[in-house]
Amino acid sequence: MAVGKLYIGRKVRELRQENKATQAQFAERIGISISYLNQIENNQRPVSAAVLLSLAEKFKIDLSGLAAGESDRLMSALTEALTDPIFAGHAATLQEVKLVTQNAPAIAHALIAAHQAYRHNSEQLASIDDTLGRGSGMAENTPYEEVRDFFHFMDNYIHAIDLKAEALANRLDIGDADSFPLLSHHLDRAHGVRVTRAGRDDDLIRSFDRKTRVLALHPYLPPATRDFQLAIEIARIEAAGEVDAIARNASFRTAEAYEICRIGLHNYFAGALLLPYRKFMETARELRHDLELLSVRFGASVEQVCHRLSTLQRPGQKGIPIFFARIDRAGNITKRHSAAKLQFARFGAACPLWNVHQAFEAPGRIIRQLAETPDGVRYLCLSTQITKGGRGFRQPQQHYALALGCEVSYADSFVYADDMDLGNRAAFDPIGISCRICERTGCAARAMPPLKGRLIIDHDRRAALPYRLKEN
């Protein structure tokens, strides 16, 4: 029976390391060149029959063990896992599966174990849902989570939409004058859309009547929100083709995710129209990222300014790498993006030592913090509270905290860093990403132990926490 090509690079490398031999020494012993051995170890070339015989003779090993079925079994199990519908859109080729199982078997095993845990939990959820009469209950991302991940992996920058919005902004002189008359006049002149005030009792922010071509806005919207709604209507008309193509090419699993993405892309166009890329970036640099001055200069809200700063990722014209998040009073992160090394936890609350939580205690102020994450990277962190809604005494208000910041190497570009002791490492507060994944062992603010942490329980000694974490 013919034998297929044998790629056993990992086993050959392990054999060489067990014998404490360099590649040169090992290659000499089995009679091949160093380059050929290097290619074998990296699975770039299969082993020949002569090399196999030499390995058996020089190192007294069983050839059947080298050609064995561990890699085959691992590859089979991994291939089976990857056929699960949750990996739809991420199909791996046979060669890619071989590369993982042969060169990084630990990763393959970890992925298989994770898939098994997923299936187990899904079966448990399905059982519970069946008991409650709620259907299959398979664990999947919600449409909102799917769209959030889409924007995250696009680096929060949509090139085609940004360019189109900036071109229109330049034609209308957006950013150099009051935006409302420019936008409303453009809607009327170019698209026959008349802008009017909605009735006082109408709770809708924006309402468009397709028959009459009338766009009604709530009469008590803040100017920044009013202009943003006009810009969204322009996006729905002028960027419809680009928006539909981008959302369609994203291959979302559900119609809900597709429609939510369209909303996000309309919002993106609106932000890019009101805060045109180059004009906004140049002004931000000139004003040293003073959020209040940028807000006044462009007639935008502080949240709109912060969000736009996080999208300045145009190739060849990037702004400062910034992280941005919006957090509600319960600690839920409702918006998140980071062009910096700091990444937000996908699950769980933000670190309690992060200054964003203090923003609710000091409305109207911009709170500053120098912080250091467990990987040793240091940041300038800013936070402030905002209030949304509140169109009258009886209307509900929503309170959020905005977080914005950059790595400390960029801090000189921010007016907020002028009197801060950036060179003093002791001035930086130790923060983490989330208690569930934070490596710090001596943090008294922990809400829970890290997932991989080993606990030491001493019933005779009690500190701020009822346990200690074993240091690695």
C-alpha cells in the first residue's frame, strides 16, 4: 500500500531536543544538510525513506510511532469541530488544519476542548429551554454583538463611507458654519425633503413621511442631536448603495444583524459628515484634543467628538491611537473601541480602579488618570459624565460615563496632560481589563478571582480579600 508524504516536523524537533543536539549536530548524525533539517522541522518538506531509516538506526526509535495516528486523530477531531455551524464563514482548508495540528497541537487541543465545552453548555441550555418551553436555546452572539464585532474588526473605520461623507461636507462647507441650515437646505434642494418640527406630544426624535417627503424632528432636541438626525437622513438617501453593499458583504447570520449594521453605517456617515475627517483631525491636533473646544468648534456633542476621535484610522492619515467607551450606571459598556493596546473585556464589568466610574460622582467635570495595565503599558485616561434624553421635566434621562485615552507616549498631544507627572511611574494607578482575566495578585478591589487563578485559603489569616492568589 502506498504511503502518503510524512510531515513529522514537531516529532523530529522533540527528538532532537531530547538528545540536547543543535540542528547542525543532529543533521550531521542523520546525514542531511542543516537547511533540509530546518525544513523538516517546520513541516516545509516531508521526511524521505532514507531519513526515516537513519532516525531509526541512530536513535533506536520505532518507525511506526513516528508515522502514527496522533496527528491524524487530532486532525480528524479538529476538522469535525470546525464543521460546526458556529464556524460558518471561517472554513479552514485541509492544509491549514494540518499546519495547526502538526505545528501547534496544543492550540488544536484547546480549540477542540473549547468546542466541546460549548456543545455541552448548549445542550444544557437547550434542556433548560425545553423545560421552560422556549425552544432550542443554542448559544450564539446576539445581532447587536455580531454588529459590534463587525465594526471592531473593521478598526471602527469604514473607508468608502468616510470618503463619501467628507466629499459632501467639503461641498456644503460643513465644519466652517452652522450645520443646521446647510443640511436642511441640502435636503430640500437636492432631495425634495422638507424639514419641520414634530408635534410637542410626539415622543419620536425623528420621523420621515415617504409620501409627503417631510422629515419631522422633535422640537426640543439639542442642536447637536438635531443636526445628527438630519445627517442620518442624508445618509439614508445618498449612501444607500454603499451601506447596503457593506452590510450585505458582511454576511451576517440574521436579518436583524443586517438591519442593525445599516443603522450603524448611517450613524457612521452622519458623524463623518458633521466632523469631516481631515478638517476634524487637523483641528483636534491644533486644539490638542480639548474635547470641550472641539465640541464648540463643530457644534457637536462631547460624545460625538469622542466617538469621532476613535475612528481616525484612515490608512496613511491616522490620528492618535485612542480608546473610547461609553458606560452606563450599572457598569455595562454600551460602546467600545480601541485603536490603542488597551482592549475592553467582552464580558463582565470594567476594572473598578478605572477612573471612568468616578465620572458619575462629578457631573460636568473631565477626570484625569494616569494608569498602568498588567502588561506594563501606561495610559492617559479621561472620563466625563453625559446626560441624554430629558426633553422636558417628565421625560426620562439616561446618564453615561465616557472614557477616552491614549498610551502615555502620545499624552503630549492632549492638553489634559500638561501638569501631570508623566515620567513618575509611581503616579500611575494599577488597573486591569476585567477582574475575570486580570493577573494582579494583590488587588483589594477584586470583584472575583481570575478564571485561571489558583486560590490560597488561610482560615487563620484574613486580609481585604478572603483568599490570596498564587503567584506564577
